[in-house]
Amino acid sequence: MKKYFRFDENQTSYRREILGGLTTFLSMAYILAVNPQILSLAGVEGVPDALKMDQGAVFVATALAAFVGCLFMGLIAKYPIALAPG
């Protein structure tokens, strides 16, 4: 793993990468709660229930999109950028 991600070339360590990943996750985790509220039209009067998005489905779609985006950026691009919808 050290060779694949070029830790020595980038002057980093496992500890630094784990702390960076944890910090990024905690700063982005809010979108899992906010996105379903926004997309389900919570609090908007006059919108029929048939037009509202299911909050559980939006939560899962948001989590999967963030997972795939982060996975591709990390493993294919080898670039430490987190991606999430929102």
C-alpha cells in the first residue's frame, strides 16, 4: 500500500492518512442527513405525497454515490479528494 500510494514520495504516513480520512469523513457526513431532507421536499406545503422522494432511498443513493466517487478518486486517480452529492 505504501508503494502504490507513494507515501515516501508524498512525504506522508499511515497515521497522517488515517487522520486525514477520518477528518474528511466527519466533515462530509452531514450530507447524509441533509440531502434526504432537501430532496424529499420536507416542510414544503402543497406538495402531494406522490411527488415527494423517499428519504431512505435518498440516503442510500447519497451514500452509494459518495462511496463510488471517493473510491474512484482514491484507487484510480490516486488523488486525496472526497466526492459526495449535495
